[in-house]
Amino acid sequence: MASSSTASTEKRRLLPNMATSRVSPLAVGAFAVALSYAAIILWLWASGNPSYIGPQQVLELSAEPAIPAPDILRSGTADDPIAPEPLEETSISLPPPLSLEPADPAPEPRPPQEAPRSANQPTAAVAALPPAPLPGLIANGPHGPLPVIGSAGQRASTAYARPSGLTAANVRLPRVALVVGGLGISETATRNAIEKLPPEITLSFAPYGRNLQSWINKARAAGHEVLLELPMEPYDYPANDPGPYTLLTSLSAADNLDRLAWLMSRFTGYVGVTSYQGAKFTSDKAAMEPVLEALESRGVMYVDPGTSRRSTAPELAQELGLPWTKGNRSVDPTRTPRAIDEALFALRQQASQNGVVVGLGTAFPVTIERIQKWTENLGQDDIVLIPVSATAIDG
């Protein structure tokens, strides 16, 4: 019996010590606390109470600095060249050339009709301009249709122009012409300019957009006359490249005229052209003269942006008999409402002093919004808004 008891004790000693499972009071407490937090979080989520969203810190933001307009949408200057901002797309996909057979009869002008207006536009009826091209004012060139002077002497600079709107009652009042450019690239900007700006404002289109003729038709249907922008060499070319077919001082006159033919074939119906960038090219009389001669022979006018004091265009235009005009002030030197309002106010004062002024801007949303607001009060200020063609000086 003792032997059996000794053997049993020895057996227990050799087996692993299996401790009896017991629940720790500390673990029970921790579990209870976690369960309580989970219940609170679940209640907050279920009730949708947003009163607690975690630690917060309130920061006071400084005023947004003025943003200069990027070079891709504004004219270059001779005295203050600006490095271009990087673009999202570094290449430009060129649209196919227009096709216009010489034998095809030009469409007959449609009768004027009232163009659609936004709620903020004047309530007076706006007559649509005839669709382009007009009979006898176009012929095929090496790259597409080009404007020509009609057999009876009709010129695009007058045939495609919007009527000035001057009458015996307002002809002696100060006059302001506005050109809004950079159109045809952005669909939103182009549509806003066409639909929101008064029809007296001239719209200027870049040659690189797609469906340009469709936009020109819409602009003219809304009463706007249009310009074509010609890319010309700035002083910091090629670091600042206005785009394909840029007119360059390093090219021969024949090469520049071929590029000019391509640029002028992008669409029809423009009263004239204006330079995009071009401070260096416009300052070179030898390079500029053949271009202006070609413009005069095709019956269009030239709008000098007025951003370069060295431009030879006004002098050459007078010598060649080319109708021309010159910009007096940028209306959006920086893209802020205050800067634009101040520029428009200065433009109005300049018109009161000089009689006629030309302002130029770019189709940024803030520019369109401030111009639209500014034009609402022009009638009360005894200022007449006219298209830029009405400021042309016969050479």
C-alpha cells in the first residue's frame, strides 16, 4: 500500500504542472473600460453627433497674393520679359486645315437675328453679324482659305466689322474699345466670353484651337467681331516659345510669309490680326514690313497691343496704307478683382481725356466677370463702348 502511494507521488512529480485557470481582476477591469469606450463611440456614430471631431487648431490664413497672368495668354513686352509658367501639356496638337474649294459658292448672308443673352447683359436687342465667309472675300491659299479684297474693293476690315453704334446723340462722348484675347484654346473660357460679354467687345482667337470656325460662327452670331492672333518672336525665344509657325526674325521673308499664310488659314471672318508676344519681331522693321504688306494686300487691319515701345508697326502701317490701331492699357495686369477694377477705372478716365482708348485683356474668369460688371454702368457714366474696328486709323 505504501509502495502504491509512493509511486503515485512520483508520477505526479514527473508530469507538467497544470495550473488551475483563474481570471485576473485586472483583466476584468480593463475589459470593462474598453467595452465602455466602444459603447460611447458606437452611440456617437449612430446619433450622427458631429460636436466632437478630435483635437483642432485654428490657423489664420494670410491674404492671397496677386497672381500675374501667364505668358501663354498675354502679349510679351520688350522692356519687361517674363519667364513663361510651365504648362500641363508641353506639345500642341495642331488642328487640320480648313477645306474650301474655289468653285464652291460662298453662303449667302443670313438676315440679322437676335443673339441669346445672359441675364446680366443689356436688354437691348443684339443683331447677329452675318456668318463667314462673305461672298467674294475669300480664296484658297497654299494652306487653306485666305481673305482677299473683293472685286468692288470690299475689305475684311470693314465687311466683317461690327457697326460702331455711334449716333448723333453719342458721337461726341468718350469711347472705349475692349479686346479680350486668348480664346479658342479653352472651351469654357471661349464660351464665357461669347455669352457673357457685351457684343461691342472684340474677341481675339489663338490659331491653335480645334473647331475654331465653329467658335467664330458662335461669336459672330452673338454680335462680336473677331481678331486672329499671330504668334511672333519675343526677346527670350526659344525659352519662351509662342507656338508652332511663330514668325521669327531669323527666317527669310518668304518663310515668314508662308507661316503667315498658314496662320491666316485657320478660320475666316476676322476683321484683322494682332500680335501674340512678338516684342522682338515687331521691333525689327525688316522682318515686320513684308508681313504688314501682306496684311494690307488681303484687306485686314492690324491691332498693335501697345505693350512694346519699340514696335515699328504703327509707323509701317501708316507708310503702307494699312488700317491699324494701338492698345493703350492692359485691363488685367494681375488676376485680382481690385487690379482689374482699377485698370478699367483708369481706362475710363483716359477715354474722358483723350476721346478714344483701346484696352486689352485675357479671357480669365475674373477678367470676364469684372468687365461684365463694369460695362453695366457705362451708359450712366456717359461712356460709349465700341468695337476695336471703330478705332482703326487708315494708313
